[in-house]
Amino acid sequence: MTDTPAPNADQADYWRSRAGQKWVTHQETLDRLFENVLADTLALARPAPGERVLDIGCGTGASTAKLAEAIGPQSRVTGIDISAPLLALARRRVTAPNADFIEADAQTHPLEPVHDLLFSRFGVMFFADPVAAFTNLRRAATPGARLVMACWGPMPDNPWFRLPFKAAVEKLGRPSPLPEFAPGPTAFKDIDRVTGILRDAGWSAPEGQRIESQLLPPQTALAAAEFACLIGPAARTIQEKNGSDEDTRAIIGATAEMLTQYRQDTDLTIPARLVLYSARA
């Protein structure tokens, strides 16, 4: 008799692997890149003093730290993530006494029904069974609790993904296709689909609003391109196609040239098309 694999075993392996380790190594750059996204999501969530918060897919803890500050010392924020390497860094850098962390799969882990706000910045698009995951998260909510989460819009609407991928495809060819809504960064791009998932999971009044934010990449086009090709669909394409160092340099150079269109005065900012979702328990 063989053991049945855990529902999100592939994601667990990924985020514990060398690929996930990139998020640890480049934590400061990623925090800066998504600084405005986090601010936009916090503005919708409005965490208040005294609230108990669950930070879903908390990663290296940037969102957990901000939530801990917002709710004050008399309450608590719990970050949950499937990746041990990311959480190890989160525990080192988030020293607020009202913050703690759980290494677990939010789709299946039993959580206390004490949370007034369930929050996520780019942490919910990776579930193998989204309805099961949000049903489990619904059990962690108090009556009337809020769910607020930031997710990527479609890849064609996001230059941060689209341009490096375009450069990689032009150099190496297309990678093998993935199912449209496979777990991954843009799996929650479709508002009707996601609000339907939330309703099926027992959440009330689910809504999705499209917004445009600004990513804050490294400030030279070349450094921004190098980083854009390190994490995301270009990196997958380079790996799958066994791209050489020379191929990678060419892809980075082409990406850098395309990114220069987003420099205004001295600042390089990349528009990001996102969906902010909300619902009530």
C-alpha cells in the first residue's frame, strides 16, 4: 500500500528547494519590489488594534511585521507558510512579541477559529484544491471576520512577467504549456472564478477589484532585468530549455532594453496589474 501524497506536496517541495531559497537570498530586493503592493493590500484590509490576524503564505515575514505593528501589542498575528527556509528567515527578522509563525499547509492545517482578519499578499494562488483551502481558512475565522488578499492579474497585463518571458521565448522557444489555472502566480487572475471559489467555500460577499500598483525593482535596467529573469516564467523557460550562460545573458539584455520604457526621470517603476479580493465570514 502506498501513502497518499499531501495535497500540496509539489508546492511544498518547490518552496523548500533551491527555487524557494531564492526568496530568502533576495528577501530585501523582493520586499522593496512589492512594497507598494503590500501598502495597497493593507489599505483595503485596515488591520485594527486588538484584532487577531492570520497572514496566509507569509513568506519571509514582511507582511507579518506590518500587521503586528498595526494591531498593537495586545493582539496577535500568526504567519503561516509551507516553506521552512522562508519561515526561518521570518522568525529571525520579525521580532515583535505579538507575532508568531506556523510551518504548515493552510489548505489542511487545523487552525483555531479566533481570527478577525485573514490576510495575504501573493500567498494564496498555490493551493491544489482552492475550495478545500478556503473552506479550511473559513473555519479559522470569527463571525464577521474579513478576508483580504492580493493576487496577480493575467501575465500579459504584467510587464514584470511578460517582458522577460517574451525575451526567453524569442531566444529559446516556448516552454511546455501549463493548465490555465494551475497553482502559480497568476492562478487567481479571473475574478468570477475566484469569487465563485470563495462562495463555494462558505465566504460571504466575495468581491474582486482590479487595481494598478507600481513595482519598485533594482534601479538600473540591467539589474532589474537580471532579477526579473531570476524568478518567474523566464527562469522556468531557461531551465526547461537548458539555456546556456550566453543565452541567459542575451535574455537579460533584451529584457533590460524593454524595461527602459518604464523609467521616469530618475526612477524605474514597473506597472503591476493586480486583483484585490475581499470577503466576509
